[in-house]
Amino acid sequence: MENRTPFPKPPGESPRAGEPGAGEPRVEKPPAGEPLAASPSGDSLVEVRGLVKVYPPATRALDGIDLDIHAGRIFAFLGPNGAGKTTLMRILTTQLRPTAGRASISGCDVVRRGAEVRTFIGYVPQEMSVWTDITGYENLLLYAKIYGLPAATRNAQVREALDSMGLSGFAGTLVKNYSGGMIRRLEVACTLLVKPKIMFLDEPTIGLDPSARRAVWEKILTFKKEFGTTVFFNTHYMDEADLYSDEIAIIDRGRLVKLGTAEELKGSIKRDVIRVGLGPGATAGEKTLARLRALPSVTEVSFADSEIKVAVGDAELALLAVIDVLRAEGLPIVRISAEKPTLDDVFMAYAGSSLQAGPDLREVRSVRRQIQKG
Amino acid sequence: MNALREMMAMIELELRRLRHDRTEIYTRAIQPVLWLVVYGTTMSSIRAIPTGKIPYLDFITPGVLLQSTVFVSVFYGLTIVWERDTGILKKLLVAPVPRYSTVIGKTIASGVRAIFQALVIVPVALLLGVKFIPRPLNFLAALVELFLISGGFAAISILVASFMKTRERFMGIGQAIIMPLFFGSSALYPVSMMPALLQRIAVLNPLTYAVDAVRGLMISGDLSHLARDTGAIILFDAVMFVLASVSFRKIIE
């Protein structure tokens, strides 16, 4: 990760009111530590500087966030519940005002030019945001009217949005009879109506079963490919962040902990695991375990259920040595595998807690119930 | 312009909802119907309350209509605040419409529901022999008054709901708001009959003016106070809208 130089103002942009021309005085100091760098390529669509949000009396939901999101990318915010993801998204979508710092989308400050920002962003909140006692078509029609889509093309646009999310067949069904995945797809269809520059999705697949999750993402990706929409999503599912994002920001307790692509993040911590399955009846004694522990870059060794687990810095380098030790001890190796760290390991390394422990089961259940009950 | 679009959309939403399911309108009509059928006819025959030339049942019909209107509006405001609407509220906040138009749009939409509610009760009243003034214009004007007063009460409920943490507490508060206002108005008896203290309350009570207006339009033909009544209702609405818009922020955060 390179040290980031202060992001230069694009030429021609007049200094914002209240700020001296050249520099951008930070209102709040960013957290001490390694400065984070976004991959530099073109102008940022979304710029966040020193964003702080304090809920009285003393809850610092956001503690100084700096971020640059480039157009056309899929950006994930990964972190457990309560990390501040939703707060950040609500500030970016102009629902809340930050306590300090600033954010702008496409050059428009979210606080000062909020009304303008709202004309080109799409948003799917975590909770259900469609009316259940009317049909899918009627939902989109109402949003189309609220967004002021021209009457002549309105119906066609609604049909197109429904079509792109695979809901044409259910246009006339009451939303309370939709499945959870369908509801989410309908909500995404709503944002598609306006062809937004950037789509904000708050936990897009929470409470959905795997096939529904895949279906929702498939549609989002297709749309993104066709219209070049930037996508910004919050999630506590590491697989979702891993699979679908171009870039991930790990957030914990209101702070940006690490930034990078999924590969970069996983590669940045040296924690592979080698698993060796021993033959039936074979045991690894203390002597064997001690010899394994003594190998270079091995951090931990354990044995359970006929399986030895060796935590190493780099599996590729240590594999041979591990095999040699086990052969020397005369242990029958039945199978062997090397695992690279998952994003959960990355999270654990940087934030000191597990993503998996994060989601409050009650909250997941309640969102799921909302979606299913309608 | 955007604001108007949003408000129209909210009204259209109610109409579409009603088109799909009208059950709630019928179930909420039960209590007002009981007021008319049981209380109204009984008190009429006892002749306990002097209401001049107007039969007692006719006298209380506007009040009963308004009570049902107010109930609908107060509980409509509640639903706005809770349940899955929170996701919808967030979406509406992010739509390119002015903030206040969501609140106002919703309170207006409650008026739509209230009118349908009233339209269910009117036939019952007719069946019981209540004599409405047979002028369509009067009837329409009365519906407009119902529409107006409903907005104000929906706004009150949004205001109150932003301070309530649980739905159960709100239910109790809802009753606590509606019933005193109902009894403290001219719905069931002429104001002149009320004890002095109660009269002072009745003067400040928006329902008193609403009842007066609707009764004048629908039953008695006495329109001498119509301007004053309508003005009072509009003032009440305006104040409540402002307060509700302000407290609306609390609901969002």
C-alpha cells in the first residue's frame, strides 16, 4: 500500500464556501496509522473526507472515514453489525448529516447540494422498502411518478425495469405474495428506473437463501455492465464481498481498517493453513507437534479428529517441510491441503474480532421475517 | 412541483391499496355504527338532551362520522412510523422531493382513507332515518371538511409517534387523544349545555369546529359559522403539519 498524497482538487472547481481556496482543512484528524490508498485511476465519483458521526451523548458511529470510490466500480463495505456501515450509507444518501467532515458525490457535497445528489442516486435500504398491499407494477409506477418520469414513457420504463430483474411474470401480483428474493429484486428494479449514476445497497441479500442471493446479484451485475452504474454495497457476508466487489473497505467500530481488492486483502496477511489428514488410528504425538512447531514461519499446530492443522505464513513454502517431518515420524498421510486465508481471517487480523460473530441473529431473523411476512 | 407529485403519489397509493383490500374500512365502521344504532337511537327515544328541532340521532351523526375519521387518521399516522414503512420512509427521503412533502403527502393520504370510511357509515345513518340535507354541494363540502380535519390528526399522530418507543404505548395514547377530544366537543351535545370549564376546552378543540361545520352542511343547514370553522381547521392543520415535519427528523434518525 503506498502512502497517499493529498487528493488534488480537480481543475476548475471553485473553492467551496467557507473554505480557503487552496487547501482543504480537515475538520477531524484521521485515525493514526497507515494511510489508506484507493487504486488511483481517474476521478473519484464519491469522495469522503474525515467523516465523523456522533450520536448523542457519546456514540461515535463513524470516527473519521476517508474514501475515494471511482466510477463504474463495485465497492463493498465489509464489517459486522454496528460497525457504522449503514450510518455511512445514510450520510452518503443524504438522509443524515455528518457531525464533522464532508462527502461529495460527483462533485456535489451531500449536505449542501443534497437535493441535487438525490436526482442521480439509487438506494435500497436494509429494511423492506416496497408497499406490500399493492402489486409489483404499482410499486414501480408510484416510484416512477415520484421521480417525475415522463408520463409518455413511464409504463414502458416500468415494464423494462421489471423485465431486467426477471419479474415480468409477477408484475400483477401483490407484493405480499412475493418471496424474499423477489422483493429484493423488486427493490433493485425501483432504483434502476432512474438509471442512477451510483446505486447504494444496504445489505442487499440479508436473510435470503443462496439461490435468491445469486439471482439478485446476477441481475445487478447485468445492469451494471450495461449502464456502467457504480455500485456501493454494505455487507457482513464475506463471500459476497469476495465474489462481487472490485474493491473492499473493511470497517470496524466506525473506522476504516483496511482497503483493497479481495486478493490484495487476503494476500496481505500471512496466515495460511495446512491440513493433513492422517490414516485411521494414527496419532500425532507431542514430539511430532513440537517438531512441526519448530519449523520456520509456523505459528500454531493442533491435532484433532485424525487431522493435523498447521498455521503458517506461507503454505507454498512450508508444505514440503511439513511433509518431511511427518514422513520422518512415520505417520501415514492420507490427504493434505493448503488453505489461503478467507476474508474472515483478514477481518480478524485487522479488526481483532470475527465477521462471523458479527450478525445479530435476531436482526437477521427479523429482517427475514419482514421480507417473508410482507 | 416535485412536492405536488409526491403528494399525488401518496394519494394514489391509498386509492390503489383500497382497491385491493377494503376490509379495514368495514371493520373500522363497526364502532361508529354502534354509536348510531345503539347509543343514538336509545338517547333519541329518551329525549335526554335537547337539540332543538333536530332529532338527536341526526345531531350526533356528524360527530360520529368525525370520530371515525379521526380514528382512521390517528392510526394511519402510527402505521407510517412503524413496521416496514421505515424502509419506505428512508427511500422517500432519498427521492428527489422536498422533505416536508412526504409528511404532508402522507397526512393528506390519510384523508382519502377517512373519506372512504365516512362513505361506509353514511348509508347506515340513512337507513336509521337520519335526514341529510339533499344538496350534493353540501355533501361534497362536508367531505372536504372531513378530509381537512383528518390531515391535522394524522399529523398529530406522527408527532406523538416520534416520541413513542413501542406500538403498545401508542395505542393507549391514541385513545387518550381521541376520546377526550370527542367528549369535549359539540359532537354529542350542544356546547351551551356543557359546564363552563368544559366549554372553554371545547372552544380550543378542533373537533368542535369540525363538528359544527359538518353538522351545518349535512344536517341543520346553518352555515353561519362555516368560514370560521373552516379557518380554524386549516389553522389547526397548518400548526400540526409544521410540528410533525419538524419531529419527523427524529423518526428518521
